[in-house]
Amino acid sequence: MQRFQVNQATILDVKAAQSSFESTGYQLVNLKFAAKIAEIELKRLMYQLGN
């Protein structure tokens, strides 16, 4: 945003950066979800081994 405010970046640069930031946020949420699913599966398998 600072580059845009001092006229060193175009609106397209800003939009691309915002889009990249949003995409990375979605990716982080998806990876956290996948990690939680893997954790649950591991706990399920550990329980099966214990019985």
C-alpha cells in the first residue's frame, strides 16, 4: 500500500498483492483443516491399536 500511496505501484500491482494475500489466507485455512483431519485420523488409529 505504501508504494501505491507514493505512486510507485499501479492499482493492478495493489490488486495482485491483495489477491495473493487472500489466496494465501485460504491456503492457510485449508492446510490447518487438513492437519486437524490428519491428527484425528492418527488418534483414531492409535485407539484401534490400543484395543
